[in-house]
Amino acid sequence: MGWRFRRRITLFPGVKINLSLQGISTTFGVPGASINIGKQGAFLNAGIPGTGIYSRTRLRNNPQLSETLDIPDRTPELNFSDYFLPDEIGAIRSKDNNSINSEGLKGVKQTLLAALQQKKSLETEVEFGEKALRGAKQSLSFIKIISLQGHFFKKTLQKYQQEYDECSLSLLEAKRQLSECKVMIEVKFDTTLAPFYDEICSSFDKLQSSEFCWDVTASVEIDRIKKRSSAAISISRKPVSVKKSTLDFVESGYPAFHFVNANGADLFLFPAFLLVFRSNTDFALVEYRDLSIKYSNVRFIEEQALPKDANIVGNTWKYVNKDDSRDRRFSNNYQIPIVLYGEIHFTSSSGLNEAYEFSNAEFARVFAESLLKYKGKFSSSL
């Protein structure tokens, strides 16, 4: 008996996120049968498209999205070693994704997790089907040879041909269902918000052209007297990249602003939320109103490669006296440039904590300011 595939995928609701000066609202479903979640509450929208027959019913006074959607919470088990090892002193690192997810986007996350779990199952089915089809093809080829292309064992040849055809059709159906197993997230801008988002896009194009970007993984105060240093703070940093990217399970129509993370989950800034991504089963969604964005000019004593786009604002020595003058007791005491970098620090009350430094301070400042203006449009209306 050949391999058969008869499974039907669960149809997941479409997700439409509306961005306006009145705040963020999320709609699950299709025209004629949908649930809308916003700051005014949860409403069931029902009707017959094209007829004018329409009704809107409040579901709850203070709804939680997870209560109104019948989608199981498939939050993955945590790896103890990933989250509960002793922290590096002064570490700049976020809590686990289960902690930092915004409550208002919990239903969106559950929908995505359910679709991803089903997608994984279908991928396994496709892999098994491809293996079964190869076996059926080999068996059919063998029987064709020994039957002299149908002159003998006609019934056996017909049986193997039928099994190959059915296996091939089943594999096509499995691949079709796999291609349909996704959640479409449609983002609709209020006309007053679109220019602010366009400004973010323009400033990010410049930001990613910075010669250097670092993920700041730790920051600690140091004893200047003991170290004979003019620096008051020592940081740990790792070079990373920022770029425009997409995720295969989030189809928003807009590329995300991707900040690679050296010691945790990557950050993806979408129009409606920040997605903190570690894997397809371990991610968080953070609303902009829950996000804190801080920009700082950082004077950095640069002992490594000097970026061409950095602004040199002074010089110091490897070893200095209390008054920052050269300590002549050290024969190998060399001069070091002091440069101005731009730092963007993302935090939230729920535990997000990620900082990035850029060699081009001006590009970093403009991007942070455009992001703050965009975020402010949501915060001021809530």
C-alpha cells in the first residue's frame, strides 16, 4: 500500500492591525465574521458582505485577547541553561521572551505559534512523502524492467503505477497545504501616521550604512585611580549588523528593521510592534507603547580600529594621572583617540534590555528621534 495524505490544515484567522492616532486595534477573522480588539474592548462583527446587513456586539468590558480567541497557548518549554545561568556583572541582556511579551498582543502570538506548530507537522509529512515517492518510483522502475515494459505481469505493473500516482498526488496536496499554512498580518496605517513611518524608513537606510555597529553586552564602572585610566566605565561589546529583513511566519507587507543580538534574541522592528526573536517557537511581541527608547552620545576611548565615519573629539593616554595628564612612569604609554558614538537603548518594564552603539552618532540620533516621534503618536492617544 502506497503512502496516503488526507490531512486538512486548520484555517487560521487573518490578522489586521490598524494603526491610528486613537491607538492600535487588532482584527481576527474574515469579512462577515471577525473579532476586533482595541482599547474600547472586544467586539464581534457579523454580517453578509455586499448586502449592508451588519451587526457589532461587545464581547467583554475588559477583554484579554487570549480569552476571546479559541487558540491553545503552545508556549515552548524553557531551557534552564539558556535563562538561569548567573549573569555577567553589569550584563545588558533581556529576560526570557515569555516575560516580555505585551499582554495586548498575546493572542497574535498564540495564533502565530499554532500556525508554526502545524507548519512543522506538515513539513514532516512532506519530508516523509518525498521519501515514499522515491521508493514508489524505484519499485515502479524495477517492475517495468522485469515485466519488459508491460508485456508480462500487467496487473502487478498497474498496481505499482497506481501506488506511484497516488503517492505523487498526495505529496502535491501536502505541499499545497504547507504553502497555505501561514498567518497573514495586514498592517493598515492611518494617513496621519504614514509620514512618521516613512521618516523611520529613511533614517534606517542611513543608520545601516554606519561603518560599525556593536551590541553592548555589559557596562560596569571601573576604579580610575587603580587602573590609571581616564575612562569611568568599561563596556563589553561585540560587532553585529543592522539590516532590513523578513520572517517567514510574519507577512506584514513591510520589511522589519533587524538588529542582530550577540547575547540573546534578535530585534525586529515592524510597523505595529517589536518582535524579539530567538527561534520559530521562542519569540515575543512588544507594543510600541510598552517600549522605552533612549538615545545617548557616548565618548569612547577607541583602542581598536578607528571607524572612518566616527567623530574624533579628543585624545587621552593609555595611563593617566588623576588630572588626566600623561603618566610618565610608563614607557609604553601611548596616545589614544576619543571618539563620539551614538547609543540606542531599548528597554521595557517587562524586562527587555538591549543596547547598540553606532560609529556614526548622527545617523543613530536621527533614527532614534524618528522612532520616538512615531512611538509618541501611540502613547499620546492611549
